[in-house]
Amino acid sequence: MKNVFELLESASLTCPERLLFEDVEGVNYRDALSKVSSVACYLWSKGIRKQRILVNVGRDFSTLLLFFGIALSGNCYVPMDPTYPEQRKKDIVDIGEVAYGFDCPELESLSAKEAFSFPINEADILEMKAAFNAEDPLYLMFTSGSTGKPKGVMKCHRNVLAFVDNFVSTFGLEEGVRICNQTPFSFDASAKDIYLTLKLKGTLYIPDKTKFALPKVIVDYLNEKQVDTILWVPSALTVIAKTRTLNYIKPEYLKRVFFIGEVFPAKYLNMWTAAMPDTHFVNLYGSTEIAGACLYHEVKGELPIDASLPTGKPLHGNEVKLEDGEICVCSDQVALGYYNDPEKTASTFRVEDGKRFLHTGDFAEINDDGDIVFHARKDFQIKHMGYRIELQDIEAVMSSLDYVEDCCCLYNQDKGKIVLFVTLNRELENAVTVISNDAREKLPYYMVPNIVRVLPVMPLNANGKIDRNGLKKSL
Amino acid sequence: MDNVKKQIISILSGIRSDVKDWESNTQLVHSGILDSLGIVELIGELSDTFDIEIPPQEIVYENFDSVEGLVKMVERLSE
């Protein structure tokens, strides 16, 4: 295979009637194939080739059909969270050199409505297929950058196709899986849900985001849809455990729980494994620079409360080793690089004998079982609600507020809260409220500090720098 | 204002200091004002303040989408 579209095409030949996606409505494989073909023909007819096309993502399957239509036509999709602050949206468009977008008035606008009903031209589709190349860009995903500007990671078709093959063979997953999506489609983790569903000719359920705030409601949903596989961030699972929901109701059909993106506190993981002894719980490790995941560790039995869960061993098709303690990955899943940033790409990615290597920036050790155990980041990166965040990125944005003199952002790992310390250059009434409101306006929701502390003076260390360690002790 | 209601609004304001009008909003969960982190925090605070236990079957839209729903739930669970 050279294009992810072929996953959809082959599935729709064997199970045209099967449900592919369901939000409040559903779409089967046959109808999805037809809609995707329409979208591709719409783009082709406009002469749009090898472009990056913005899609404002929602929790609906139309978003995904646009992704595949863009992929079939040989273009590259750029998922955008429409709730992002204006400046971040602008940065993404600028850095990604995005000229086109679906229903984006500020760009060369494309209409999703027109695209979905566009007549399919078989001759055009054949031309598109003849041009398939596994190395072609598939999607450009933006992630937090240390300078306050987002970085765009470019992945190609081969990356995603290699991931689904490697994942399915590692875990021996069967066809017809029923997956429930949790992560938004503007978040790289969601690509696993989408492409594993297609690969396994399964069904992806896309519940309304608010259901995740109400543990019983989401568990009822999993049972109603008979979901057997989930790939969620630990915080979504932790909420269910914290509210003791599993004592009352369990997701009856769940066979496999994969979690990724942050540390799953052992206390809450134990509640899950105790409540569901026949379910597999697997810790995954990956980064936006790799399609899917590259390390896994299956959790067996109760863990000591202070245990650090290994990130484990490589998935099939991945070579993972430590170079001076840094996790380095070699596989077809390693992304093409950072778009428009050869310097950063050269410092993170390397190609040798046609093999792609990634330096993750994550430091680890190998334990007695030969498992890789995550240790620390080499920078100020944190994982919060499953998102990768550079604390300096938050500081850069908050420093830009006219009343802020100095600020320092830290992460309280135990409580899962981002804490912002601020000093002001003038009197500010209701300072905490004002700062919180401005943070909500200027930062994506997952980067907004949970706690704001206004200090009379910023403590400095002997080198005259902000005393991060001292502040850390006051968390 | 009723004491329970007052306390609940004060707890909610501690979780989302940017929201001013709590009483007329009947979509607290549906609109995303209370997300999963907010709900967990709210449950903790309500349990401590009113010395109640909030079982999972009570954590539903009807009880959490409005201040009125929260008040009714707290009153019922305090009995």
C-alpha cells in the first residue's frame, strides 16, 4: 500500500454495509468511500495538488471523511482546533504555508458541503491512484514549541501504514474492533484510533466530549456501543477511577485499554486492573514525531503505589535504543521532520542508509527486565491532560501581557496542575481573575494555568535567574 | 439567598473564576464550563463541604448542568 485511502477502499470491498464511524449519526464503509471520493474529485477539479489543506476539526465523522478525501487527492491535511486563540491559528497557517482550508473564510476557502456532494469522476480517481507515493505528506500536526511558536510535524503515508501494521501484529488484534475515540482530532494521538479502525475493518465511535466529564455517562456509552478497545489519555481513565465509578458500573465489553501521553498514577491504574481482571492494560509510548507508538508495556497485576510504569519494549518493526540515555527510535514510523524548519529537523531526525532515526529528547533507563523506563525530559516539556506542553511556551505568551513583569510556569506532577507564578509591573485589581481570563483567551485550553499565584517579587537564584527549584518547593 | 446555593456558587467560582453568572446557566457540563477535571474537583469540594458522598449514578447531566440541579442533589444526599 502507498496511500491510507487504500485501507478504506479494501475494507469497503469486504464489508460495505459495516458501520465505519458513528457520532450522533453513522456512516458505513460504502457510503464513506463514496463521500471521500467526492471530496477528492472536488479538490482535483480545482487543480489543487500537493497542498496543505486546513480542516477545522469537530467531534464528527465529516472531519475524518475530509481527511481521507484530502489524502486520496494527494494533498496533505492540517487539523486545526477551531477554539485555538487567533494568534496560534495564524502561526499554524504561516508556518505550515497553508493556502487552502475547508470553510475558512480567511484562506482560499473550500466548501465541505459542496465537496461531499461533488460528482465522482472515475477517470480522475484513477489518475490520483497512479500518483500515489508512500513518501508523500499525509498530515501536518502542530505541537507546542519552545519559542512560543508551534512546530509542525510532517508525517507521510508510509509512517501511518507502518504503524498500523506493526501495532496489529504486535497485539494480534482481530478484525471488526469497536473503538471509542477520546482524543480530539486536532491531537496526534487520535490518528491511532482512526487508522487502526480502518486497518481492522472496525467501527470508531465518537462520543460528545462532555460525556467524558461524567464517568457513568461515558461508561454507559461504552456498554451501549459494545466498545472493546480504547486508546485514551490516562486523565480520562483516572476520572472514572477517582469517582469510584467502577464499583458501580463497568465497561463490560472492554478487552483492551491502551493509554498514552502521560503518566497513569499507579493508584488509579490499580483500581482499573482490579475491577477488570480479564482486560489487557497496555502503556504506550510515542511522540508526535513518530506515527502511533513505538514502545509498549502490558500491566500485570497490582502495582506498588510509587511504581514508575515502564514504557517497555519496542513494537514490532521498531528498533529502540538509548544513546547517552536518550530514547532513539529507528523505524518507518519516524516522521519526515518539522515542516519548514530544516535546522530543528536536523537536530532531531537523521536518515542513515535509507533508515529514519528520531532522537526523542526523552531520557530513560533500562531496568532488570530489559524494559525502558522513562526518566526525564531534556527540556521544560511536560505532559498535561495527554498534551505535550513546553512550559516556556506558556511563559512566552503570558509575558506578553502588558501588566506582567516576570513569570515562571511550573508543573505540579502530583496534582496534575500547571502553576503560574507572576509578578506585576503595576496595580491590578482582581489580578488572579484577570490573569486567568487573559490566559484562557491567549492559550489553547489545555495550556491554561490551573493555579495563578501573584508574587510581590520573583525569587532569583545565585546566577540571577528565576529560582525554579525554590518555587518548585512551594508548589 | 439560600445557604446551600450560596456555598455551591462559591465552590464553582473557585473552580472557574472567569465565570460570573452561574445561576442562569443550565448547560454547565454541556457547554464545557465543567470539564472532567472540574467535575472531579467539584465532587471533592461538595463532599467535604456538605459531608456527603456522591455516588457515581448521581454524576449525570441532570444534576451537574445547573446550580439548581446541584442544590437539589446536595439536599437529597444530605437527608
